[in-house]
Amino acid sequence: MSEQFDFVIIGAGASGEAAAHYARARGASAALVEQDLFGGTCAFWGCMPSKTLLHAAAVRACGGDYSWERASARRDYMIVREGRDYPDDSGHIRAYEAAGIVPVRGTARISGPGNVVVQVDGKPRELEARNIVVAVGSVGKVPTLEGLAEAGFWTNKEGTSLRELPRSIVLLGAGPSGTELAQVYGRFGVRTVVVSPRQVNPTDHPRSSARLAKALRDSGVDVRENARAQRVRPRAGKGGEHVVELAGGSTVEAEVIELNVGRTAAPALRRLGLENAGVRYDGGDFLEVDDRLRIADHVYGIGDCVGHELSTHLGHYEGETAVKIALGDDLRADFSAVPRAVYTDPESAGVGLLVNQAKERGIDAYEETADLGTSAKGYVSESEGHVSIVIDRKNKVVVGAFIAGPAASEAIHEAVLAIKLRTPIATLAETIHAFPTVARVMGGLFAKAALALR
């Protein structure tokens, strides 16, 4: 006999958890299926361990007594791995059960419209769903690079869970994960090289990327921008280190190669049986959803596997939004104001469009920028960086904002709300901002823009 639910959610990371909890809050029944750890990447291999290690590295960089042994132990506490080889997710399961969610550990496959079969300890468990939510997450991409397989490599999973530091490491790719972990390694004395085909954190504002590159170099990291790995010669370097050959003829050597070259959901999606629910999937990295997060009738895609901004906060939003839509709420997913942040020291954050992106969309846009280092906040905190806003001249609203500096991930939220609500520049200019703060610097830009638009 099959079990019946309003929602069967496949994948128990941040987006799947959010969907299940919101479904229960609305009185709907929900089964949450996971083949590995309930809680997913954020809780065990991503956000929580990386931010814990970044904190330890920052204390150490400021002269604090924070050894790697202490940092590793604190990280193990955060991912519930004290005295264990693998994290314990039982706390998540207890929280589901307390909320009335049914957790099912096993490998799911969609067998037909509204039907999911989960292999649990070799036996099928049949779940019938009014709505299926696909939240299978993503894994790190592995580039086609001669010698890489023989040399071996780390992904973010090994990077955030290591207990023994390598003597040297080269990170291929400089997105948020690679940038953050590079600073951790550098501040703990690991000989660290970052190789990026473009700028550091390539989708960020150029000023923010430049500040992040400087922060890494200040942390002892060798940053190679506009560089691309072409081949790996395993154990061909000094002391048996791997040699990574770069375009242009230069090389780097390291004991460990870590990959941060993008994410893909394809391995999980290809074996899910999506076609049995009427989903058109071309075998690519991600699913394509409509503005209601649908991929077929009564089938929704959320989180990393739909290829939007890969972040916990967006996955949480998508999870709740999909359930709202499935339950009949008349709304569409709004991605106009999704904050992005890198939690290095100093931080970088952004929301909305860069000025060139705005112009490409036909917006009469221009940028206002302030040097954070010459502001009151910069002087009192000895901080460098910038605050930049992108203005739509015609409509007199903000369409983008970018910060590199202290508390950037907190200060950006005024711009997030302004973009979402299309708040007039004049209103933002009249808003009082506490002094001396990064938000105050942004407020000064609002006032400058208001004068220019009179």
C-alpha cells in the first residue's frame, strides 16, 4: 500500500527543509526524502562549517590564540561530528518529527505522475503525492583536465571538513566557496594558491573583486587571476607535490588540488525518473522552472538544482514559495532582489544589477560610488572597500548595490528591500542612517543620486 501525502519533497537540504516545514505550518502533510544527510550541504559541508572556520581564522589573524586544533574541534561541534567519522543528522530528524514531517531515508525515483518509490534498505517504499517537489541539490563540477583524476582532488566537502591541514594547496576557481576557504588556509599557514580564469569572484562588482583579491594576498594567498589550468602532472614536483600547468607556461605546485569550478545537479537529476512525471529535462546541469517554480503539472523545482543563485537563503525562499503556489496562493517567484555575500574578512555583498547588466536590459543606468576607506566608517575602523549603487534614471529607483567592507552582508539589506519595493531614491535619501556605519555611506550615495535626478 502506498502512503499518501500532500507533498513529497525529494532532497532535505535548506530548500527541501523549508518546503516541508512551511507545508506543515499550512496544515499540509509532507514526506521528506533524503539519501544522505538530512540538513544537506549548508548544515554539514557548506555554510556552517566554512563560516565557523572563517571566524577562527579571523581571530587568529588579529593575534588571538586560535590554533587549528581548536578551530577543527569547533567546526566538528558545528557539524555534529565530534568523535565521529561522519556527521550525525538525528537532530534534524527529531525536528521534522516534532513538526509532523515524515522523514524517509533512501534513494527516490519518480515512477509516475504523483508517485515516488524510495529504496529503503533495499526495499521499495511507495509514496503518493498531490505535489512533488524536486530539491536534490548540487555537487561540485569536475573539469576535464589531463592528470587530475590520477592526482586526486578535493571539493568543498573535503575543504570544510578536513581535520589535518595540508602543507600546500591550489584552488582551481575563485567563487565564494573557493575564496572563503583560501583565506582560511592562508591564515592558518598553508601555502595557498588560487587560480581563477577571470577576476576573483567573477560575478561580483570589479571593485569588490579587487578588494577580495587584496584580502587574500594580505592573508598570504598567491592569487593568479586571468589564469587557467591546462594539465596536471601528478607528484612531479618538489617533495612529490602535484604540478599544475597554467596557460601561458607558468606552473604551480601543491600537495592538494581543490576544485571550485562550478556546480551541477545532473548526476541526481538523471537518475530521478523525471520523464515519468512529464518533466522535460535535457540532461544539463540544472532544471528549468517557470515563474511559479513548476517543471510539470504538480511538480516543482527548488534550490540548487534549478541553477539560480546557489545560496541557502534563496533555497529557503524557493522552498516556501513553491509550497505557497501549490496550495493555491496567487504569486510568482521574484528574483529581482536576491542578496549575494562572500564572508571573507572583509566581506563582499551585492544585490541586483551591475551597471553594464542594467544597460543591456535597456535601462538608462548609471553608478554612484563611494570609497569606504575615506569615509568616517573607514577611518574609525581602518577599513578599505567601496559602496556602489546603480540607478535607473527614468524611474528614479535603485536597481543594484554592491559593498566590499566590514559588515557588508548586513548593510546590503537596505538595498535589497529598496530594490524589491522599488522605493524612490528621494525616499531613501530622506531616510536617516546611523553614523558612522557602512549603511551611512550608502545613505550618502542615495542623497547624491537624489540631487542628480532633480
